[in-house]
Amino acid sequence: MLEELAGVTVAEVETRPSIQLPAKRATPAAAAHRMDLLEPWRRRVVLPFVRGRLLDLACGYNNLTRAHGRGVGADVFPWEGIDVRIGDAARLPFRDGSFDTVSVIAALNHIPNREAALLAVMRVLRPGGFFLATMIGPWTGRLAHVLFHQDENRRGGMRPGEVDGIPPQAMRALLQRAGLELVQEVPFQLGLNRLYVASKPP
């Protein structure tokens, strides 16, 4: 019970058929990977808002968790360096209130059942905890997916339900329907990207 996986004790991880635990931290080689050329910029914007124990959902190469230093990176695709591979973003294998911050960076549009996933986020987030998401709009997304497509090529392309981007009004509606309270919006990358900071009511 005292073993830990990136700061989450075994007692806080529920056993479900949808999960595989590689139990590997990123190697130095994995640390050099990034999803695209803009990932470091996104990380610089997001990191100041991360508090306490972090769950980075759809974590890619797990660079945000590594930079923060305390948390778990989970993804449905077996990118090198992830902590936990999940089968479904809406069935997170963690106990209620396990995390102070949950993030989905440049990836909510790639989660087909995103509304159900946000309800799962609400469950594992502690009361008063923060949800962080970056998202571009559809037109910017179409261009970005032409320029930065290596990650999609590797995982087999866009799946049904994935979209190029989500406009701000739709993002606000998604957060509201999940029960999250929008605290702040931070435009960045020349106004083409946006960080949404939301909180779970106490």
C-alpha cells in the first residue's frame, strides 16, 4: 500500500478492465519527445496554474507532469513515458477527489466522448480543485493538423467523434454542463489558442 505511482498510492488506483499499468517513468530519451513544436509554449502557459497533485489526461509524452514534478500522466495511446494507460477517458481508474488539478492540454477535441470524460474529471478532482484545458478553434485546428500531424499519423489518424478544434462558446458550454465553474480564460499563441481555467465547486 506504500508503493507509489508518480505520487498516487496504490490505494488510490481502482482496478478496472480498461486499465493497463506500464509502471514506467519517462526515460531521458522520452523526455526529448514532444507532440509538436508549440508544446513548450503551451506548457509555459499552463504550468503556473497547476497546483498540488496533477492528473494530466491525454498526456502524450507526459512532459507536463514531469515538468510539474508531482502527478500522473494518463493516455489511451501508449506514448513513451506515460504513467498509466487507460481504455476510456470517461472511466478513470482513480478514486474520488484524488487530484488537486486535472489537465487536458491540446487534446479535449481528440476525446470523442468528451462530455462523459469531463464528468469523470469532476469525480477525481477534489472540491475546490482546478481543471485546465487548452483549446484552439476549428479553423486554426484544421491548419494545425496539416502542419503538425506526426502524432495523428502515429496513432492512426482522427477517429469518429474527434474534431479539429472547439470554439470558445462550445468550450464554455462543455465546462458548464460538467458542473465546472470557469474562473479565467487566457488567450496565447497570438490569440489563436486559449487556456481555460475552471474549478470544481467546494
